Amino acid sequence: MNAKIKIIVGALVCASLLTGCAGGNTGTNSGTNSGTESSASASAASSDNSTGASSETGNSSDTSSEVSSIDESNLTEEQIYDNMVERSLMDLGNLERMSKFIEKLENKQEVTIAFIGGSITEGLTAGPEKCWAKLTYDRLCEKYPDTKINYVNAGLSGTPSVLGNIRLQRDVLDHDPDMVFVEFAVNDGNDQIYKDSYDAMVRKILSQEKQPAVALYFTVIKSGHTCEEYMSQVGKAYGLPMVSLNNVLSHEFETGRMKWEDYSDDESHPNEWGHKMTADLIMNMFDKATEKIKTMGDVTITPLPDTWVYSDRFADMTFIDRTHSSDKLKISSTGTFDTERETLTSFPDGWSYKGKPSGCEPMELEFTGKNLMLVYKCNNSAVFGSLQFTVDGEVYTTIATSATDGWSNPVATLAYSGAEGTHKVSIKPVTQSGDDKTTYVEILGFGVA
């Protein structure tokens, strides 16, 4: 048992027994194991406009409520920790896709497991080798030493599912994964744009020809913010395994066994122990799924329901930059925007402009769809300007690329939302003040749906 949790749990066990301590029980890698959130837009509260789509998950299993009712006063440290891990499992889902994935592992077929999310998945504070995604991958390699398991970590700091949906194909689906973990519960807000993007992203993964397994991991930050409630509706509708960190921490905090600082060194990110504990939660889901699958017999994957959980408005989102093209968007002129300079590391093939707005010829493009998303570099700087979008001959919106919470991070926001069709767009830089003075902007790419 982990030394840190032993200390935390041991202290409470001793106190609860009232007998003193003497009486208590003290990216992208591939390989074969050889033996061993920023936001897309302002996060204002909004009403839940769910369509209420659902599906039967006959093999689902919710163990969290059962574990919560257990009397823990006389349990050992190991039993308390085991209960904590068990409490994280919200639902196993229907396990149809998981059974196919586990079958490949057991039959020594090469597989790829991918993780997409924000900085928690990327491994901020713990590092790429000690983050929960890599630790989960390592544990699977240990469990299936003769199976080649490829690892894709598509975690990106400060990004919500709005941007996740845009970069999904590039960062995850192009690797042809057999299983995908999705983690955006603390980077997303409650506006409809997040719900629609999350639904579209999960559904797009499930729609792949390979029929990959998908599992949802819901995190929480110190303030208590998590989008678990509405995201779990997506998991229930599509019969997916779901793991909740909040189910673990809230109970441990209530009992006094843990405080936030045991899990995290800041307001949001797990420390090294927190990442190890998270890997335990994920592997518990794998173990419970494996046990259940043994009783299921032959499995046929159920088609996705016709009804979306929230909305199909961001379905099949396509990303476009200098190296990723699509018939959905054609650039007729880049104007005076720089087409050679590398932009942000995570989005290097964009366009930039530095100079007076009067000296910049606009970028001209045409896209076919209902929605145009802009991905841009955001910074807290008076030099960073805005981008004015003229759509079908009329000024539609002006998007500021400077914000008080900007830190040279990628941000995605709606540049146009309207009728389905082919639309002509002109983009030019303007200053925050409206004066004709030197400004700087970076367009990292576009999303079209």
C-alpha cells in the first residue's frame, strides 16, 4: 500500500478506534513490455438543454453508492484504500467495445491506447513519465507482457473539449486507436458549446470503423468544479465505462482521512501520488471489466443511437491549417499573413501577422458548413490584437486574441454559426483600441462543421 495513504488512513483509523495507535492497523510511443483546461469562450452558467438521449446498458455496474454505505470504522488500511478505489467506478457501461479490446490484449494482438484531455492528462507537475496516462499504459504492459501496446498521449494544457473536438482527428484518430480515454471535466464550462463539443467528440470516436472502446474519466479541482454531471449523461447514453475522482476525494475529505493537499500541490493538478492513485482507479475499472466480460459470452457491438445527447451541430469537426487540408475549407489568399513562420508548438503550421492593420491584406477563404471555429494564440499582452471576420459581405464578429488569463495558449472559439451552406470569409487584424498601430496575431488553424 502506498506510504502516503497509509499515513493518512492510519491516523484516522487510530482515532476512530479510540484505542490509540498501538491497537490500530498501522507524445506518442510504442513498445512491447519486456517484463516489467483555458476555455473556448466565457464559462458563464447556462441551462442544460439536453435532448435526454439514453440507451439501455444491461451490463452496467454502479459500485460507488454500494461502497459509500460500508461501515469503515473497523477496516484495515488496505481495505479502506480498496474501498476508495472501488468508489471511483461510476459505471462499467455495456462493455461491448471493452470486451473486444481486452480480447485483443489477451490474444497478443497489437493495440493502441490513446488519452485525450487537458494538463492533467498531459502530466503537468508530474511529468510525462509519471502521469496517470503513462502509468496506466505501463500497468497494461506489465499485465500483458507479450502484447505490443502503442501509447498516444494527446493531453494538452489549458484546453477544453471544444478544442479537443477540433484536434481529435490529428492527435488521436490518425493513430487508429483501439481504446481512447477522454478527460475534460475540469477544463470545460457549463455553456452549451462545451456540451455539444463533448458529445460530438465522444460520438466521433465511437463512429470509427475500428469501433474503439471509449472510457470517460471525470476529474475535479479544489474549488469543486467538475462537469461530471452532464458528461456522465453522454457516457450513460452510449454505454461507456466511467470513473469519477470526485467520488473518491469528496468521501475522503468528509471523513477527514485526506485533505486537498494530499492529492495536489496546486489548485488543479494531481501530484505524483495523485497520478499513481488515478492509475489505480483506472486499473480497477479494467479489472472489473475483465471479470464481467468473462460472464458475457459472444458480444455484438450495438449501433449508436440515432438521437444525440445534446446536439449534432459540431459533428465531424474538421481541422485545417497549412498542412491539414479539406474540401470543407479552401483558402484563396493568405493576404499579408506570414505563411512560413512556425506558430505555437502544439499548432506550428498556422499564420501570423505583425504590423499595422492598414498594412495587412486580408486572408480570404470559403468554407462549406454551418460552423467555423477559429483556433488562435492567446496572450495577456496589449500588443496582441483582434481578428475581424467578414462573412458573406458583412462584418460578423471581432475576436480578441488578448485576455487577462492568456499565457500563449491555444484557444478555440466560434467565428461563425449559421445556416448550412458555402460561405465566403475575409479575415483581417485590428488593434484592441482601433488605432492603426503595430499589433500581432496568430491564427493557429480552423475547425469546420
